[in-house]
Amino acid sequence: MTSSALQKIDLLKTHLNKIDEFSGLFNGQIQNIVERHKKEGGNLEYVYVEHFHNEIKGLSRLFQYLLQNDENKKYVFFPVRASIEVMLYLEYVLKLAKIDGNKILKLLSTDLAQSATATNEAASTGNEHPIYSTLNKIDMANKILKTGFDLSRVKSNTKPFPNVRSLCDKSQLSLKDSQGSDIYHLYRAYSESNHLRLGNEYSISKDIDIDICWALEYFIEIYIKFYEQIINFGSFPDEFGEKLALIKKSLDIA
């Protein structure tokens, strides 16, 4: 690895740590909103906000762990791909929330029912798994609100979210100069089917420093735009938007 590439990776890791710090501050605000909505009802999108927030934090930790070891570096493509999914899923949920809150209930119902069915098929747990008690409550809410959700139609292979290609085509987000279908091509480049190829390139050349720099840059931008979406959606004090704007400015991200 060249010294210039090493210096850039170290700089990018410092930037990543800045966003981690912001994420820690943001966590408390998310928990306050989630608890408030649990007591007052409604705004089920924050169930997903909380979940995706934990996912993106975990992916950041995974990325940093993989960078600690030369043998593990060839796997940094996984957190980039996964973070693209999280970013797009969040965008989809927030769009639904603006259209109709009941659509979030149907999405959550389908999501939980699919997970329960898949869990039952894999472990033969029947109705003993904790997910079923939550699902029963969600099913009751559907009946009260008459959303038309049919629990019996959900199978283990049911997909609650549209496929990634469709999410990319309809997305208003951008990564560097990529938007829409171009983001899907980026996603495919980092997809599981390409992990072995990318890993083989590393095994042959022993030098993926440029690839790591690109992966880090993409992940950092996705990390920032994840929080930017939530802030733009509302319910967060102005100070969070101001702090995020300063981070974006320091990283020269549009």
C-alpha cells in the first residue's frame, strides 16, 4: 500500500469517527421519539427508524473492524452494499409515512409475518417464539383500522420491501454523481455475487488500497445521508441538522 493511500484511509477513518460521534448523540433523540410514540400511538415509521439506525451503526463498527486486519480488508465491500440497502429502505419507509400511516402498518405487518413464518420454518417454533405475541397485536391493529391486511397470505419468501433495483429507480438520493439506476450498478458491484471476484483480485495483487478508499468514501456518504433523511423528515431539533451540515461541509459532500 502506498503511503498516500494509507494517509487517505486514515483520514477517512477519522471522518467516520466524527459521524459515529454524531450517531451517538442522535441515538438519545431517537429513543425519546420512539418511547413517546409507544405511549401515544401512531408514527410506526419510527419503529423502522430505530431499527435501521441500529443497523447503520453496526455496519460502521463492522467496517472499522475489517480495516484493522490486512486479511479482512477484502471484505469491506459487504458493509457498503448493506448500507445502500438500509439507506434505500429508510427512504421507502419515510415516503410511505408521508402518504398514509396505515401503509406503514401494512408494511410492518408483512415484515413481521414474513419473519415469523421464516423463523417457524427454520426452527419449528410454532407460536412459542416471542415474535408471535407482537404479531398478534399488529394483526389486531389491522383489524381495528380495517387496512385489509391478510396475515394468511404472507409466506416465508414474501418480500415486504420492493426489490433494490426498483428502489434505486425511484430514489431521489444520489451518491457522488450516481443517481437512480446508477446507484443500482454500484450496488451490484458490491453485491454478494461479486465478493469472491473482488476478494480474488486482492489475493492476486495484495493491493486494494484504492478500492478501500472508494468503499470508505461511499460508506461515509451513505452514513451521512441516512441521518439527513431522518432530520429532513422532522421531529428533530435544529441543532442536529446544523451539526450534520458542518460535518458534510468538512467532507465536501453535496
